[in-house]
Amino acid sequence: MRTKSKHTGLGIALGAALGAVFGVLAGHIGIWLAIGVAIGAAIGGSWKRKTPGCPQCAAMHPSHEAPERSVA
């Protein structure tokens, strides 16, 4: 099973920290904390890890390596 918990967790933590700071400054901690966690989860989930190129995988899946061409 593939998980991306490390990047998503880091994004949530950063979002919660920034949300707490903005919440203290604005006086509405609950709202800004929720917004910060949501934005952090979205950003953390979108971070991509660079996967090492494996020659065996490249041989098995050549369609993934080929650029997609649109036929018009």
C-alpha cells in the first residue's frame, strides 16, 4: 500500500502553525486553524516525490516513459 503521509503530515503541520498564527493575530483561532489545516493538507498532498528510475520498470512499462501525443 502506497502512502503519502510524510508529505501530507508536513503540510498539515505547517498549515496548522500558520493558521494558529493568523488566528491569534485576527482573534478567530478556530476559523483560521481549520483554514490552515485544509490548505496545508492540499499543499502537502500535492507535493510529489522524485522516484528513482528503475531500468526493470522502464522495460516493463514503456508506455509510461513515452510522451503522449494528441492526434488531431
